[in-house]
Amino acid sequence: MATTVAFTSKGREIVAGRLIGTSPTQAEPKNLGWGTGAGTAAATDVAAFTEAAESRVAGTSSQVTTTSSNDTYQVAGTMTSASGQTITETFLSDSASKPAATTANGAISSTSSTSITVASASGFPGSGNYNIQIDSEVLLVTGGQGTTTWTVTRGVNGSTAATHSNGAVITGGNAPGSSAVTNGSLLIHASFTGLALNTGDSLTATTKLSFS
């Protein structure tokens, strides 16, 4: 199974936060989730491409050795599929709950468009700037908060502006320096060749983050 793994920019901030003090306020990013979206994981990601319906699972974390003693943070967790589906991505988050998500109400046919229409603003911040992700593009919402027409800055956090289809999944997430989106922080995002699952199939994922 070919796999692309990215230690995200937000993930770097999470790790740095956990290294400060004896009681870090940063929640441990050990919650496993998976998704069915298309794309290639990148450090610019702030969200899964399309998170699946199943609840996230709290994994078991430990320190293990890759090269030097205890140089690797490891999380192992098992998820069970509630339907027949093909998963293409897994991730670790510091939250057991999912961030707000909606869909595009109409295609985004230009990479320079600064206004998008969404099906619902439920769960997204009603004020202040916040990040969203559509496919592999991260955008900054700067206006229209609390409505279904948002003013956005395109291709932020080092991502590339792209076109998006009608009905594309839009998910809230946090770039470094932001915590505006509840449950919106990823440590690691991995994409891979589709794995077909039947209802009741279980998958154990072991994720290792090694520091050298």
C-alpha cells in the first residue's frame, strides 16, 4: 500500500507546545480518524480531505525506539467500518470530536475567486478569521462569518489555490497560530491508495513520529 505521510505545520506547533513546562496545556494528539477523500497529504493540510462517518478513536500512545532511545512517538488504534467504503486517508488529532464541515453550494471555477457559497455555516465561527480546507487547498475566511456566503483569501498556509466542484467537502481546521476552529488541529495526515472495507471490517493503524 503506497503511503504519503506529512508532519503538518500545525503538528509542529503541537509538538513544540507539549515540550514546554511540566503540564502542557496542549491536548495529546492521539485521536485516530480516517477518510475517503482524494488528494496527497501535505504539511499545509489543516483537515482531512473527507472525514468518514465513523467516530474518531482514542489510540494508545507510547514512546518507542527507532534510532536512539525513545526518539519516536507512537499511537496505535483500531477503527471499525460502519459501511462498505474505500478509505484513502488516516490522521491523528488532538480532539476526539470532529470539526465543523459543510459543502460547496456551486462550483468554485476560478482560482482567484474570493467569494464562495456554502450549504451551511453551522458549527463554524460566527466572527473572526478562521481556516477551512477544500480538497488540498487551505483558505482563510475573512468575511461573511455566520452566513452562507464567505469572503476568503485563497491558497494560504503554503497551499495552492485550485478549482473545486459543486458539493466539494469544506472542513474547518487550524493553521499555526490559530485555534479558532473547535476540534480543528491535526498532528499527522497520511494519504494512501484506496483500501476497500466492508461493514464490520476493522483496521488497526500504528502511526510513528520519529525525531532525529
